[in-house]
Amino acid sequence: MNIVDYSTKVKNLADALASMGTHVDDEDLAAITLNGFGKDYSQFCISIVDRETFPNFQDLITLLISEKMRVVGTSSNRGSQKNVFYSNSNKGRSRGAKTSFRG
């Protein structure tokens, strides 16, 4: 489940509780949301908890989406870097190289 779907689900549950007379405050909603993420987000969650001020629910979702974009961007950059390394390490070994063999 992606971050937007998950946060919508959490918010809908809080709204359902509110409609039954049980209010979930914004900080608790943010904490509940953080608790739902696995170990892939453990460092991120620790950094949020260690902040001087705890973000509200909407700010937390924005931070989570930014973190996801950073992680996805980092992993895709690693793949690109590997491809560049591979293509550079094979230069001179192509069809047009001077030492081609036919046989």
C-alpha cells in the first residue's frame, strides 16, 4: 500500500471514530501513522520522533512522501551509476575496435 492510500485509510478510521464520539487528536494520528511503517522507514521514523516539535498529520504525510521520493530517486540513481560504469568499462570492445577477429 502506498503512503497516500495508507494515510487516507488512517484518516478515515480516525474520522469514523470521531463520528462515534471518540476524538483522535492530530499528534496521536501522526504517531499512529508512523507506527504503521516497517523497518524500511525506521531511520525516518526515528528522525521524526527525535525532532524538537512533532509534526501534525498533514505535515507528516508530506515528509513521508518526500522521503519516499528521495529513496526512490537514490535507488534509481544507483542503477544509472552502475549502467554508466558498465558502459564506460566496455569502451573499445565494440564492433568497430581495431582488434576485431573474424573466424
